[in-house]
Amino acid sequence: MIRERVIPTRATAWATAWLLRGWLGSLDIRFAIDDLTTVPQHMPRPGLYIFWHEMLLIPAYTHGRMMTTLVSRGRDGDLIAQVLGFWGGQAIRGSTDHQGDRALRELIRRGRQRHLGLTADHPLGPAQVVSPGPIYLASRGGMPLVPVGFALGRCRRAGPAGRRIALPVPFGRVRAVVGRPIEVPPRLGRDRLEAWRRKVQAAMDHAHARAERLLAGERYDGPPFSLRDVLTM
């Protein structure tokens, strides 16, 4: 028996968007920013911001309205895409698995005019291992790649194995580290893709580790920025 795909209604998405806005709005979110030109409204050209898949709820809330985001196909993706729409964001449906994929071409097109937000690791895993997709996209699209690490205080993880999303406890703490932009060479060949993937992996690991240390109480190198600070710079 074939199950019919149930598409979330606009009412469901609207209610979810407002619930999440209130929930995530209670969080104490602080940013450490290595280069202030990576603040989206100050970037000299559209950038590609990457983060771990399990953390995607946080950047979707903080900066979703400023970026176009890749959302997987499927029922969960339907809901996420509609929620992003209510928050003022844009979504492209698909995957960066295949270089000829229509979604990848659409991301390159959108990236000429608008920032992109993308998970650095593949939704199906392995978790926190950079996939080649973002490197290929940055190279073909001519976009600086900005690594962003997040650390949450108390949280729960929900979703099927390989697609788990971190759900922070209301009124908890979130620390974010925005690393320096990485300029991937244009038209990067396959023979050099792995070397750049490892470089981006190191940058993501560094940003994530620093965010964890800030959450544990390490002092900031510069002033910590609140979400309001970042959005009004």
C-alpha cells in the first residue's frame, strides 16, 4: 500500500512559526565575530554561510530572512520551507549531492544576488563531517564561504537518526562563532576538492570548539554581540 504524502497546511506552518519564534526568542544568543565584514548586511558580496545540520534551527531563526536556504525534499522539508517563508526567508528544495542537480544550479543563480545558508554536513550523515557540496558551490558561485559554529546549553535532539535537530531548552544559552571568510578558488577541479574540504573541515571544527569554550565560560577575544547588535549593525 502506497502512503500519500501529507503536505503541512499553511495553518500548521503558521502555528509552528509563531511557536518557534517565541521559543527561540527566549534564548540568550551571543556572537563572537572574527571579521565584521561577515555580518550579512556588511558583506561586500553575497556569501555562503555554513553550519552543522543539527544546529540549523538557530541560524534559520536568527538570519533566515536574509538568506536563501537549501531544504530537503519530503514532509519535514515542506514544513521547514513554509516556516522559513513566514519568517521572511526563501527556500530551495533539493540536495547538493550531484553536481548537475537542479537545486545546485538554482543556488548558484540565487547566490549572485542573495546570501546562502547551507548545512556543511549532509543531513543523512556522517554528522559534523564537511561534505564536498558547499566547497563546490562556493567555487562555482564565486562566493566567500563563512564557517559558523554554534554551542547550545541544555537541549534535546529530535528527529530520525542522521537527521537529528538540536532543540534548545527555552531561556537557555547559545554561543556562536563566526569565522573568517574562506575564498575557494574558482572552478576547483576534483583533484583539489578534497584538500579544500579538509581546510573547511578544520575551520568548522575550530569555530565549533570555540563556541563550546565560550559556552563553558571562556572570555571573548573581543566584545560579545547580542542578536540585536548583529541585526542592527
